[in-house]
Amino acid sequence: MGEPTDSTGDAARAKAAAGHEPTRAAVTAAWRRESAALVAALTRMTGDVGVAEDLAQDALVAALEQWPHDGIPGSPGAWLMTTAKRRAIDFFRRAETLRRRSAELGHGLEGTEVPDLDAQVDHIEDDVLRLMFLCCHPALTPDSRAALTLRLVGGLTTTEIARGFLVAETSMGRRISRAKRMLSDSGARFEMPTGAERLQRLDDVLAVVYLVFTEGYAATTDAQWTRPDLCHEAIRLARILARLVPDEAEVHSLQALLELQASRLHARTDSDGRPVLLEAQDRRRWDRLLIRRGEAALARAEQLAGSGRPVGRYYLQAAIAAEHARAVHAENTDWRAIARLYDVLAGAAPGPVIEVNRAVAYGRAFGPAAGLVVLDAIPAAALARSPMPPAVRGDLLTRLGRHVEAADAFRAAAAVTTNRAERSLLERRAEQAAVDAS
Amino acid sequence: MHYMVFVKMAEVDVEPPAALVEAMGAEMERGFASGTLIQVGGLYATSYRTEFRVRAGETTSTDGPFTEAKEEVGGFAIIDVRDHAEAVENARRMAELHATHWPDWDGAVEARRISGPDEGPSASDA
């Protein structure tokens, strides 16, 4: 900690309040807190998310130059906005010159008058939501939507996003620039969708947040089992959304789902970093704080559902996750309730992954033979590259005492997984089954 | 990672200025909206406190108020942040709000990392 000062004067007081000379990390932390609102307001102002981000970045560079000497300003958001606004005015002047030179009107540059941002302060929250809709625009691929959302709403650097998605920084940089260009080219607008379109677009946003979470939760190619940074970002996005769209049950459901799943993050690996399956997890390591938040979000979703708001796959998955969270010991799990929820989920969002999970639930609720019936009904071609079906089959066969077949199933699962930690878990189970067979 | 932010001050019989209360409310709203703030709480005066002290295997209890204490925890916030710098920034804002809206205030804002199942405090965190 820095030395206490007794000097007066604003700069000195700011420093005293900061307690120390702000480091680059402190400046970045302050900037990140403001970046979504900043980029959103600048997008409203310029009509172009790429330009908005450039202006926000300029403001960040200015902050990195000045704050380490001057201290972090009392209101960093206002400071950044003023700085960015000054750059925006330059931008508009350049655009105006360009427009005079060229007969062609570029879209988004029609109104070159600088809008009065101070009058728009009340819209900041709506603008962040508009920014999310824009980042998750249907013109973009899901991967690009995720990257752009993390960049512009989450305030992450390209390096951080590239690390999260395990791709080279240069290709992530290209993906993000391409996405921004695509938005410009497709004429995507900074807007608030209404009516039926709103629900559809909202569903796209939820899907992106969920994608970010699952990417972090089950790393498919990394030696690591999970990458919690992405999970954490996704939870933050879900919490932001729940505040911005408090009237939709599925938004709260997604928050509930992510909080509940994340509560188990640290129990999913043992001290050697090896994966631990749900039923074997030390439930004392589950994060009770997150479970409580998840339950509260689920209760809000239920309340909204009661007043007629639609619920769907996130609600059902959250309800399933809550059933697990409520079981103090694995053997207390209400598998019949979970099997019922999977039946509904299979109707609402049919797909082979749900069916595999339904097979697990049936196996626990009604016995391994019942689980195998569900599993056998899944077309062989579906999930051919996934270790999930054979791994579940191996588990059900083990419990039926069919150890030879179980060992084969676990070996088949180990052969297709691309996750090293998962492979060693499956190989261990195959060996155990082979031992039990002899 | 989770941090607990404490607000500490001498126990005085003075209401905080309305401007501070309002500014703190706005700050909290922003914290919840950004997904950072998990929980906040203000603590009652020490006249509502009971302390059990253990010394040499003996337990004695004392009821508040504790007039001799120089500083007491008056409130706390649990925050969910990406890194230490972000926790520090949150605490700094809290301090800044007091400095701006209650210039006479003499107290401290402290950010402490909460040890979870995943993360224990290490020596280097001190």
C-alpha cells in the first residue's frame, strides 16, 4: 500500500483515495467497468460498432497514458466519455469532409451532427441491451457472436478471448474484425427489436451466453477439464441480461442454470486435476453462494412463468440443475423428478444430447435396464464422434454386471474423446470394468 | 473470485449525508447490474453485538456497545470479480464516494479475498 498523504488538492486527494499510484492493471480494471456502457453510447452516437470501439480504445490509450500519473479520476466513466466524445467529434468532422467530397452517402453517416450524449444518459442501460442484440446479430456465425459479445460487452481483450477459445490471437483478431465488417455490410442496426422478433433475437443472445459458458465448462480439446474464465464471463453476461430484461422467464432461467452449474466448477476436478463425475463429487466443495443465487433466479423465472411468460430449455435445465443442488448427498437425488423434467425437455428441445442425459436419469430413477432402453433408441449415427453415449452405456452396463461389454464401451468412449483428462478417466473405468469381468 | 469489501469507521451517532446514501444506492444498482455485486449488508451498532472471547480454554462473553473500539465494521459487500485489480477498483470507488459526499468522514474501505473451495489465500496475496 502507498504512503498516506496529508497534502490537499484534487490530484493529491485522488491519489490518496486510490491509496497508491494506479498500475496498468488498475487502469484496465477501471476501464473494463465502463467499457460496455461506453461502447454502447458511442455506437448510438456513431451508428457503427467498429467506429465506436475504435473511439473507446482511443480513450483507453489516453487513460493508460494519464491515469498512472494523475490517479484514476473520481468518475472514470465520465472522463472516458468526454475523451471519447472529443475523438468522436473529430471523427464526425472527418466524415462530414468525406461526405462533401463524395456524392455517395455512406450509411450510418447521414446525420453528421454530434448528438447530445448528456441527454441520453437515461438510455445507457437500454443501449447496453441494444449492443448485446447487435453483437448477437443473425448475420453473424455463433462463434463470431460470442467473440464480439465478449469483446464489446465483456470488455475483454482479443488476447483474452483467443485464450478462452484456444485459437491463435491473430485468427481471433481476424474473426472479430470480420464480424464488425459483416455488421456494417449487412446494415445491422443498433436497435431494440419488438414483438415476436424480440423473443427470437433474445433467444439468440441467450444462446451466445450459453455457448460461452459451455465452451468454458467442458473444454473439448484442452488438457484442462474446464476453463472457468469463460464460465465467469458468461455468468456476468447472464446477470447483466437478467437486470436488463427482468420480464422474461428464460433470461432468469439461463442465469439460474449458469449459477447452478458453476457452483460445481471446483468440485469437478480432484487435487490432481482429474475430472470427478457429478455423483462422486464432494458436495461440500459446491459453492453455496452460487447455489443460492441460482435458486433465487429460478424462483423469479417460475414466478414469471406463473404469470404466463414462456419457458423453455433453459428453465428445464435449470430445474434439473437445481434438483442436483438440493441433494446434500448423491443418494438423496430425486432422480424421478429429474427423469420427468428430461421427458419434458426432450419434448421441448429434442436432440440426441438430451436423450443421452435422459438415459442417465432413467438409469438412476428406474434402473440401468430402463436407461439402456432410452439409450438404444438413439440413432447410431447421432453423436458418432461424441464419447457421451458409449460412456453412459459403459456405466449402465457396469451396473447390470455386464462388465465385458462395459469395458468395450468405455474403451470406445476413450477412443473418441479429444479431452485428455476425460480420456484418462474413461481408460481408468475401462480397466476397472475389465478387472471386474475377470 | 470473491472478495469481501468492508467499510470501517469509528462508531458515531451521525447519519450519513443524504447525498452519500443516494450515491451509494446508485453505485450498488450498477454493481448488481454489471453482475459484480453479489450481496451487501449494513451492520447494526455494536450495542446489538455480543462477543465470545476464548482465552486459555476459557470462554467469556461481553455484550455491546464497545465504546473503546477505535473502528468498527459498519457494512460489507461481497463482490464477484475477475482479478485482484477489479476488487481494488470496486473498493476504491466506495472510498471515493465517501471522500466526495462525506468529506468529514474518517474511515476505511478494505478489500479482502474470500477463500473458496477452489482457491486458498497464498502468501503472495498478502
